[in-house]
Amino acid sequence: MEREFSEQELVRREKAEKIRELGMDPFGHVFNRTDWAEDIKTKFADIPHDEFETREDLVTVAGRIMFIRKMGKASFFSIQDKTGKIQIYISINDVGEDTYNLFKSADLGDIVGVHGKVMKTKTGEITVKCLEYTHLVKALKPLPEKFHGLTDIEERYRRRYVDLIMNEESKRVAFLRPKIIRCIQNYMDNLGFTEVETPVLTTLLTGASARPFVTHHNTQDMDMYLRIALELPLKRLLVGGMEAVYEIGRVFRNEGMDPKHNPEFTLMEAYLAYSDLEGMMNLTEGMYTTIAKEVCGKTTFMFDGHEVNLEGPWRRISMVEAIKEKTGVDFKKIKSLKKCLELAEEHHIELEEHEKAYGHIVNKFFEKYVEETLIQPTFLYGHPIEISPLTKKNPDDPRFVDRFELFIGGKEFANAYTELNDPIDQLERFEAQLEERDLGNEEANDIDMDFVEALEYGMPPAGGIGYGIDRLMMLFCEQDSIRDVILFPTMKEKKINQKESK
């Protein structure tokens, strides 16, 4: 591919060749770093300036050059490692003429190693006095201009590597996410759960209502799907006697992209034998408050323009009660489908053919009048059976199931069930889903006969829950776009001119 380079890029390539002519590899070798920028600044922060005259604190650091101020025979520069930045003082008297000239050819973005003595400037800044300077990697492309960085949001996501170099907030989120994951794992493990792995490739669409990504297995000569949920394999493990299991894994839904959705995302599902809906509520509230206090050190967060307080206890309300609060319509008392259809028409709610059923109409009312009003953490329970094909019926009113969704900031954060373990009922639900598919519901589930057979061996009563981990991250990282909590979000293809520099 023919490429065109800017003047700066051509100069940097020439410098790389000069480094090679000096007998060094412009792209470096192993370097024995022993110290980190933030550790050094923390350790020596309280030591007075004058005391450093008699101290011999030697450190070895490495990182990317982010600032240079060249001043004849002595200069200042700063390097950035994963913990932050630290200032370096370099003098021709300390490193010699050849090394100092090598430093003077350095550019912003180059990666270098420094061995030296810790000192403090008169302005109080902890600094490393360079005694040995090692060129490690020549950066062939210049960094974005300091004060503007990557101003194009799309480019921030496409070139996350540059975004992480220039944007402290992006780096904070990148390091916070795995800490939150570890906290979740520790929380679940301490409750006696076992973390497991289940297949990503599947031959059936089950566990959620969603359109799949389709792939093809050449050896078997059959189409397969990237999983849309984790549910049924995990429930098989309950049948097998593992009793308390969870998985944090990638799932794939062939749907649209927006600030709250990415077609490839991280889902966590957990199943606990002999538990129920209330057990899942307690598990969830405990997990969220543990993350808030142990990882973030606070319980109040800004999410999507709302201040959210995670201190419990959280509100619990049924779907029909919430609809009644907002509209005055009491679906608990309404029995006939005709009346439901009349109410939908009166409230200008449009229905697809497969949605002309009691449960779908109730759900449409909820989505229109209630969902966006649930700002503080709310457990919304009592969903219609038509929209919950894998959930145990409510013994008092079989039109509804024992299910809840967690809403925060007007958005769904978790979905939980008292799990359906009746194989006869389960098969009937699967068959009803096929009927919906015939009516045009492209997201209806397949019949998983192996799962029905597993239930026939007996699955203990259980509670189960699924968490959208990326949305959870948005809350705790206080980000409004899912793309800010996924390191490499799915992006539309960018068409690049072959002559354009990458």
C-alpha cells in the first residue's frame, strides 16, 4: 500500500535510521524497570527539599515522553507510565555528551528508560535526576496537540491507543473496569458461587429475545449462532448439582448501536439453587453497594444526567402498580383482551400483530409511561407471562411471573427470575414462542428439547439473574456512553484512501 507521510513523520523516520546507525535498535529491547511514577511521588512527597542533598535514593523508571523543555546543556522532560507522569532532569554533566545528544534527538511520544536519583525542585516537584538514559522506542507518528488531543469522539474510539495516552479520564476508566470485575468475582465467590465457562457457539436461539449473529461450521456443514445469553447452559449445571454458579462472558446480539447498546457486550448471569426472587434482590443490592463502597469509596453517582444514591433499602414495586401510579389504569383488575386493546388505542399505543395480547399491552404501557421515571434503584417485579418465557408463574395470578428488573436512571440494569423448573410448563412456553415467530416475532426462542429433558431429571427451585456488565460500568465509572467503558467498541467501517496515512 502506497502511503504519504507528513513532514514530521519523515523527520522521525530519519531519526530512527540515525539511531540504527549508532548501533542501537530504534524499537528497543528488554529494560529492567524497578519503579513506578506515582509510587515515587507518593513515597517522597513529604521529604523537605534540602534533605535530598544528603540522600541517595536511586530509581529506574520507563515510559513515554509527554513533555520536553530543552535548555542547552541541561533539560527537563516528563515520562508517563501506567500510573502517571514524573519529571526527569537530564544534564550533559551527568550523562555525557553522546547520551545527551541522543536525548536531544528525542521527540514527544518516544519511549525511554531512566535510571537516576530522586530529587525535589525548588518549586516542590518530585523529579528524577537522570544518571543513565536509555532510548527504547522511536515513535514514528506525532501525538495529538497537547490541549486538544483527539477532539473527534469517533476517532477516540477507533484509536483507543492514542486516547489512552492523551486522556486521563479514559485511562481511569480502563483501569477501574477490571477492579470492578474482580470485586464482583470476590463477592460472588465469598457467597459460595462457582465461576464457570459455557459455549459461545450454539445451534439454538435460547435464553433471551434477540436477533443473532449467524456463522457456519465448515466441518459439520451447519449454521451456528454466537450466543445471545448464558442462561440455559448454567441451569443445566443446577440440574447437575453445582447449585450456585455464575459466568461473566461476552454475548452477541445483531441489533442497533447507540450510546447504551453495543452488539458485542459483557453479560453476567448467576443461578442459586433453593433461592427465589427475593434472594436475587438481596444478592443484587449487596453486590452494587459492595462495589460502590469497596472500589469507588462512595454511594452517590452521576448517571445519564441523574444523581443516583445506591444506599439501601431499594424500592420494590410491581409493574401493574407502577402503571397505575402513572396512568390510573389498573391492569390487575382488567381480565378481557378486548378491554386491553381499547385502552391501548385510547393511549395511542401501536401494536404489532404478535403484540395483541394482554402481557404485551401491559409491557407497552410500562415502556411508555413508567420506565424512564425510575431514577433511583428500583426492583420492578410481576411481569406478564407473554414476555417472560423462562420464568415461574405467580401462584396467585398465572397471568404474571416471578420476575423482576432492576432500573436505575430510567434504564434496565438487571433481569431476574424465580426460575421455571417445570418441564411440562417449559415445553408449552417454548411452543408458544414458536407461535409468536409464525406471527412475525423474529426474536422468539427456539425449542431446546435437551434442556426440557434436563428439567425432567429435576432442577431444584432456584433464583437466577442477568446483569448487563457494561451498563453497570457506566454507572460506577460515571460515563454516559457504553463506548466509554468498552476499550474497543464496535464501529462503523471507515473507508480509508489507500494513499492516506494511517
